[in-house]
Amino acid sequence: MFPFHQHTRLCCALLLAVVLVAPADAAARRQPANAAIAAAHPLAVAAGEEILASGGNAFDAAVAVSAALAVVEPYASGLGGGGFWLLHLAKSDRDVFVDGREVAPAAATPGMYLDAAGNPVAGLSLDGPLAAGIPGEPAALVHIASRYGRLPLARSLAPAIRLAEEGVPAHVRMTLGLRFRRQVAEKSPAFMATFYPGGAIPAEGAVIRQPELAATLHRLATKGFDGFYRGETAERLVAGVRAAGGIWAPEDLAGYRVREREPLRGSYRGTTLVSAPLPSAGGVGLVQMLNILAGYDLGALDGAARKHLLIEAMRRAYRDRSIYLGDPDFVAVPVEQLVHPFYAAGLRSSIRLDRATPSASLAAIDTDGSDGRDTTHFSIIDAAGNRVGGTLSINTWYGATFMPPGTGVVLNNEMDDFTVKAGTANWFELVGAGANAIAPGKRMLSSMSPTFLESTRGVAVVGTPGGSRIISMVLLATLQWLDGADAATMVSLKRFHHQYEPDVVTYEDGAFTPGELAALEARGHRLQRSERNYGNMNVVTWDFATGRVEAGMDPRGRVVGQVY
Ligand code: DON
């Protein structure tokens, strides 16, 4: 039994209390009537609540939630990984994108995962320390706390340190992942000792303590950047990685830098979209798809025609992702052209209303050049109107499934997000080209897309895990919000996806009616029902008319959104 229901009920009671005393003119002053946090685990939500209650703002809460997620979802994100944090500063009405993405170590080479014949070696970019990029999350937490927070970093990290010290109950997602990753885990004694106590997968509810992670968090809390990237923690990370065949060097850690970037903006039917810029493919893809769709009166079309157009928009945007996108600090990406309405008009001209476009018929890529169990997204709006959308990751389940001894840190396997070999699919079946090739210090292309939607109706903070499907999931949620959906509806929506290659529409049961399925097939789409759920979306919305802030939790995951 998952022991959090009581906590949820308590928060609901608090919600009622706060809403009753909220000032009636809150909406008129563009001040939310309340705050809300939606995250993938109730203990992470509670960590954020604790920080808001002790005088922190949304940014302090984001640090607390991120760090707590590292403890309660060790399979999804953590200090050994990276992420993107999209911030809205209410006072100055400014949006900031904090890029804490991992980078390739200095010793990385384009062919590092290939055999002598030039073919990818199975597992090399996914399992063990060679698969790990240099983590960015610890630096991002230090950056967010010092530049935007109100509280000291140590205060915001305190709930996570407590959770790691006292232990958290193992839950089904944790244990499923341990079953899946056992073989790889066996090569990492420190990982085994932490997550397979006595050599066995823990029973649901068994308390998992992570004292070494608590100590690592403590060093970060007291020493900031140097507490992770230099000194004791860094030495243990590098020694552990190198002893197990990895290539990290002390300079890789000491030289890691967070980047602040201008978010990518677009507009569609009176709504402004503020989303992730490169090295995420999310913002570019979303704006491209919305620009393509802007040429149609979707509301006037039947379900099959509307979904057909969505699929064709996805196909074209994901194709461009494969060809053009990569770390903007390393490659020149024609972003302005890609997000220009004229360019979308050109893409639209090849769309037929009555036929699917075979992906192979679009000009070939010049190769010169879950499903949501891993990775995590949270959304926060505080009572001052500050917002954070954070999508954090160690890539696939338990990342590289490797823990350098004495650190408690699970390393990412984000190197697989690079194009390991041009034209060869990665874990998420994405193909790429030179723009996303491996290079020292380069950030691997991501799909993580924390996004704000803004219109006269209000504001929504949207995002989800789900690998390559993240971008299409955020698109579907965006269109729902435009149609008036609330947070709960947006996260529950049945989803479908096309990513150019493979040339197939995958969908969740219920995403299409039988009639729509038949109509899409008749147009020539290849349709494949997915056995897996898509994503674990956490949305917070703020309605300007009522002032109310609401959290929506994805029924696919054990997600909790609480309002208080
Ligand atoms: O950055 C990315 O696009 C991926 N590493 C995200 C992985 C992910 O969402 C896994 N979840 N199912």
C-alpha cells in the first residue's frame, strides 16, 4: 500500500481553507489566489510545500522538489544527471531558461561507441560509466538558489537530505526498474548495496536509506558548486568512473557550467508559448508544429482529419529535428528559419488532406553531417505568480545504473541522446546526423520541453517525461488547453505520436475512435497501438478569471498535484 493518501487528504483540506479566505480581487490584480505544485512523487511535493511555507519562493521550491526527486525517484533524475528549468519571474515579468544539461567529457570522441567496423556496440552508450555525461543538475540547483531564491541553498536542500538519511519507502516504479536493470546493476557494487539490500529487490514499502547521497547533498548544501564539482565528491566521482572503464577527468567536473538561455517563443491562436530552446528540440518542434497547424481551421474538421494533420505536422517537425538540431554552442542551427511562418507554409504545401505522406518520400537525411518511467517533470506556481517548469533526467531507467563508490550518486546515460552513428536509431528510435554528433564539452540534443502557455484565459505550466514523445505530448496538451481543458483533462488525454522515423503512428488505447482508426488507415497511415503508457505529465494552471491555481497529475504515474 502506498502510504501517502492521508497526506493528500490533509492538503485537500488545506486547499479548501485557503480558497475560502482568498481575496476576491486576486484575479483582477493578476495575483494567484493560491500556490500549487505538481510533481511525480508526493514526498517531492511535500518538500516544495515545506520550503514555500518557510518563506521560500517558487525557485526555492523548485530546488527542494528537484533534490527530493533525486531521492524518491532515483531511477528518473538526480545529482548524477541534468535538466532544464524554465523560470518566470513575476516581478520583472521575465522568463529565464536554466540549462543544466550534461556535457560530453573532454576525452569523448565521435566514434567512442562504435566497433572496429564502425557499428554501434550494443549497450555501450547506455550501461555503465562510459555512458555518462558530466552532470549538470547540482550546478543548476546552486545557480537557481543563489540567483533567484530567497532562502539559502542549505535550507532548500534540507528536505532531500532528511529523506535520504531517514529513508523512503520503495514503491512499484522503483522496484520495476530494479528488476529491469539488475544485470547492469550487478557490475556496480555501490549501486547494488544501495538499491538491492541483501542482494534482493526490496519489497514495496521497504525503507530505502541513502546515507551517502545525504552526505553528498550535504557537501553541496554547505559548499555550493565546489561541494560537488571539486574536492571530496568530485574525487570520488572521477575515481569511481575511471576504475570502471569511464573517461571522466577532474577538469570535466570543475569546468562544468550552467547556461542561461533565452526561451523559445511562438504564438498560436492568441496564445503565447514559451518553451525550451536548444539544446532541447522541444521549443523549435512545438513552434514548427503549431505554425504548420495555424494554416488550418482545425475546429471545422472531423476528428480523423484533425488528427491526420497533427500527425503530418509531427512527421515534418521531427524530421527537421533529426537533420538540423544540436548544441547551439557547437553547431549553427537555422532556428529563425525553422520557426518562421513562411517555412511552415512550405512544409504545409506537401501535406495532403486525404493521404499520409510516407516519411521516405520526404528528402532523405544527409547523414554526413517509456514511456515516462524515467525522467521527471514538475510544475510550480507560487502565490506571487512566479513559475517554474522543470524537466530533469538521467535518461533511461536508473540511467547508466552505475554509482561511483562513496557518492550515493546514480550516473546518467545521457550520452545515448547524441547521434552515436549517423542514421542509426538511439534508445528512443531517434535518428540524427552531424549536428548532434559527439564532441568534447558538447550538450547532447534533448526532447525535454518545460513550457509555459499564456493567454487572456490564464497561464499553464506544462511538461512531461517520455523521451522523443515529450514534444508531441506537450503539443497535444497545448491544443487541449487552447480548447478550454483544465489541468486534470490535459494530463489525462489519450496520446498519439509520430516522429518521422520509424514511419508509424503509435497511440494509446482510446486516442482514436474506431472510425478515426479506419479513416487514418484509409489515408495510408501505419498505426500501432502501444502497450505502454505515454508520459507522466504534471501541469499547473492559473485561471485569471477566478485567480485559482490548479495542479493536474497524470493518472498514468503515481503523480500527486496538491493545492494549498
Ligand atoms: O533529454 C531527453 O530527451 C531524454 N534523455 C529524456 C528521457 C526521458 O524522457 C525518458 N522517459 N521516458
